[in-house]
Amino acid sequence: MITKKQIWQSIYHIIKYSDYELAYINDEESDIILENKNKKELIRFISEKQNVQSLTFLIDKMKDNLDVFNSQLNYIPQKIHLLLLDQEVPGIANDRLVKVKSIHTQRDLDHLTISMPYRVLAGRFKSKPMSQETYRSKVIKNNFIDLAMVKFAPATLLLIVINVIVYLFTFITGRMQNGSHLIDRGGLTHFNFVHGDYYRVITSMFLHFDFSHLIFNMMTLFIFGKLIEYLFGVQRYLLIYFTGGLIGNLISLSFDTTSISAGASGAISGLLGALVAYFIFSSKFERKFIIQTILGMIIYLLITNVFAQVNNFAHFGGLFGGFLTALLIYVFNKNRNYFYMLLVGTIIIITLLLMNIFSQQQNHIYNMQAHKAMEQGNFKQAATILQDTFDNGYENEETYLLSGLVSAHESNVTEAMSVWKKGLKKFPNSPSLNYQMALGMRATDNYSKARTYLHKAMEQENNAAFKRLDDEIKVFDN
């Protein structure tokens, strides 16, 4: 015998793991209808006993009232699964539209969900059994937020798992406090992007600075991700997520050329932008509800500022990118001409962003990180960063200058001058390297060579420090 708890549990699983939703329930809860808008199918649970006449009447009534279905559901059902609970099917009742089936056991109910998407995967992680009233209350919802929280969200869960795995890998490989470590793992910087590392606009979305940064983003992704995945579907959800993150990162690169950008918050902000667009264009929500949601988004953006190295350019860029993507999706379904016009406008915006990114003055992020480490007295970390810079082929005259200073601190001036000489072979007219060599030669009392290097530097740049050193050398050389 089928219990009410088993029925509600089955309905809960069908709604959670498929596109079905509750469409109708009578006062006695003896007639429950689930609908799948995508497939235009219905599942109807009937617990009242049926005989041949009543069942025939019930089927004929459904077939004769397709217009009523259309007015209430906005579509004509293509198939109706009629499930008779704890009773045999009286005679042959199936036809093209209505498929009648008898349900007697838990196994019969379980069989209903076997073909539901993700059911096999979810079955390996069975949730804790709940009471009849809990299953019922989770199914009978009055707003889309509660419905979204019930639904199984495979794309959101997959994104969360990837973010956590990437964080664990980054943590295990060490140097979490070192910003250059995130660069090595795919963090986004203006310098790397303009040097051809375009993939970083995507990989940076899966990197996080610390555990609190990860946890806050994943909690937010779980909530807003489930909402957008429910409202837009898996494919459009992923499009919004990555497009929002992409545009957010491009806007960030356009205005910030010195920071390391990492984290999922730009893409999450894209989900928030899509939610705003859905509110505006669906016309399904009260103004009070929309205002409350927007206030929640503002609070989210404010809270993100408590984390170190917050990137507000990526946040607001992601909001814009998500809103724009959702707008494109909406217009695509309404008016193709407007869609193509908006798509062209989007391409123009991205092109202008790229032009601005590549026209910005470059800031050598590796040298900046090494210089910062040296200021903090961490010369070994600076040496590691500079070695990575040489290994990647990103060295310039400043890299040799800093590397020599590190050698002077960790070893001696002779080692430092060896590094600077290598730099001068590659950058013979570098004022800074020639000046450092002059300082090194003066320190070893080789004043003639010191003057030679210093004059080379003075030929390239008019610097007061160069003039003072020249005067000092003249005194000691006489």
C-alpha cells in the first residue's frame, strides 16, 4: 500500500531532479498534477478509486478540455501520465495523449524517477529522510526562490566543486600569501594579458586569495546560482556566468593595470545582473520584492569589500555583463532584429574595451611583486619571484636591477655586479643599470670604470643623483 509520505517523497524527487513543477492540487490532495513546460507533459496522481466508467469519463474530460489547459498553462499538453494509486487500471485506457499506469509499491514510485535527469548521480548522495509534512512543504511553494532552492542544480554544484578543488590545489602547492603564486596558477593581471595570456580572464574566476574569500563566494554562488539556473536553465546559466565574469575582467583590465585579479565574485555579480534583468522583463514580481532583492545585492557588494584586494571594477563589470547577457537572451526570443542590433553593440563594447586595455601603459607585475617583497625584508621571496620572471622570459632592465640588489643583500657586491653586467649586455643603454654598476665600481675603489659607467648613464638621462655621484668620484679619483 502506498502511503502519503511515499507519494510526497516521490513528487519531491520528481520536482527536484527534473523540469517538472507542481501545477495543481485539490483540497483533499487526492488529485495532484505536475507539469513539464519544456516537454509539455503532465503527471497526474489520482488516489480516488476508479472504475471503467469514471476513468473513461476522466480521460475524455482531459481530452475535451485541452483549451482549458492552454489557458491555464499557456500550452496544450502533448502527453499526460495518469497514475492510479493503489488500484488496478480498469480495462484498456491508454491512447495517444493519456498513458494510464497503476502504482502499488515504493518500487513503482521509484521507477517514475529513474529516467529523470541527474537521478543516478543524486542517488549516490541520498539526502536524509524527511517527514511527510517536510516533503509536502518543500513541494508546495508560493515563490520562485523556494522552488529554486528545492531544485537540483548540477551546473552550480559543478562550479562550486571546481572552485574548491582549485583552491585546495593552490593551497597544497604552497605560497598562498605570495601574490605571484596566484599569477603562476592563472591569476589575471594586465601585464600577463597584454603579453598573450588571454586564458587568464577565465582561469582567474576559479582562484581565491584565502579560505574566507572562497567560502563567501561559494555560499553566494550556491544561492544565486540556484536561482539563475532555475530561471534560465543550465546552458543559459553557464552563458551568463562566464560572460558576466569575462566582461567584468575586461572592464577591470581597462581601469586597473597593477593588481592581481582572482575570484568568482565577478561572475557571481553577473548572476545578480541577470536576476535584475529577469525582474524587469518578466513583469512577474511585485515592486517591493524587487527592491528587497536589489538591496540584498547592494549588501553583497558592500560585504565583498571586507576582503583584501577586492576588485570593484570586476564586480560592477560583472553586473553589467550579466544584465547584458540576460537582455540578449530575452530579446533573442522576442525580436531577432533587435537581438542582432544589441549583439553588434555588445561586440563593439568588447572591442573598445580590448583597445583600451592594449593602449594602457604596462606595469611590470613581477617586478612590482619582487620590489614589494624586498620592502618587506623578504629577499628570498623576491629572489623566487625574479627567477620566475627570468624563466617566463618577462625580464627587463628593472628585473636585472632588482635581481642584482637581491644578490648584494644575500651574497655580495661582486655577485650583484655580475647580474648587472648580464643586464647591460641586453640593455646596454640602461641608465639605471649603468648607474648601479658605477656604484658597484666605486664600492670596489675602481673609480675609472665607475666614471665610465656613470657617464654612460648620464648620456641617457639627466639625473641629480648621477651628478652627485660624479662629483664624489672626482674627489676620490684625484
